[in-house]
Amino acid sequence: MRKLLLALAVAGGAAWWWRRRSSSSSSAETWTASSEPATYEPPKLGGDVDPELLAILACPLDKHPVTRQGNYLVCGECLRHYPIRDGIPVMLIDEALTPEQAAAAP
Ligand SMILES: [Zn+2]
């Protein structure tokens, strides 16, 4: 009798698990994709930036448009160099190279 109850409990648990899995799989995948970029490797400098994105980007310091120079987006006003990492422009003043740093970089 005990074995039968145990078997029923296992079967019920499996059915519950399967229902749960099949009903929520699509939303779970979306959630995982948006919240976990899975960046185990450090991002590489450079990459392709969407031209439309490039057109709307501006320097966070003085709001001047930026132009691409190699792996950086360079502000036309303060000449700060904003790095592009894996195709994603990092428009942060803290991450940017100053004109002096950019001149010293290879
Ligand atoms: Zn600027």
C-alpha cells in the first residue's frame, strides 16, 4: 500500500512539473534572454554599430554628436573617446578616454 501511494505521488509530481514546464516555457525563455546576457568573456573592443543607432547617439557631457573613429565614438566638441564593446557603444563619461588618453593609446 505504501509503495502504491509513493508511485501515485511521483506520477502526480511529474505531471505537475510537465504542465508547469510546458505552460511557462516561452515566457521563461524570454525572461532568461533579456535578463542574462551571459557575458563570461570580457567584451571585445569594436564590432559593428547599427548606423541608425550611431546617428542618434550624442556625447553625454555636452550633447554633441559623435563620429566613429576605429573602435571609438569621438565627440566633436570635447573629443572624448567612447569605446565600442562588442558592437555596443558605451556612452559613459567614466568609461570614455579623454583626448590626452586617446593620444597616448596605441
Ligand atoms: Zn563631448
